[in-house]
Amino acid sequence: MPDLPAVLTVEEMARVMRLSRGSAYEAVRTGAIPSIRIGRTIRIPRAALLALLGEVGPADEHVGREQHAAGIRERSVGRGGADGGAS
């Protein structure tokens, strides 16, 4: 999978993972698949996907963790804060 782009669309990730489009979006929504949201655009970092699949080598492992953490922070901000907007 080294020929994957640096970030994938949800549809591209669904093809790689052999998921239906709906299942892929549900996995992103629940956080099962790390993602980055910019406005209405959702992207899945290649490093995060490979880490999820257990295909990250030792030299690349820190990149996957950093991008995964960034995705979690981005999703939290997009929903109104770390608590998901509940006040």
C-alpha cells in the first residue's frame, strides 16, 4: 500500500478497506477510522489508516500517532469542544 496518497477520501478508504460507502462514513463518524475534517471535507491520513491496519514500520510509527492525535483534536473542535458540545 505504499502507493496510497498522503490523504484519502472516505470513498478511497472504503475501497482499500473493502467497506461499503455507508459503513466507511459510519466508521469515520464514530471515530473507528481516524479522520481530519476541514469544513465539510473529510480526509483519512494514510499513516493513520496504515497504523490502524498494523502496517506502519517502526520509523513511521510516530507519524501515525501524531496524525491520529491531530484528527481526534480536529473532530473534537468541529463538534464544539472535547466534550462533544455538551455543556
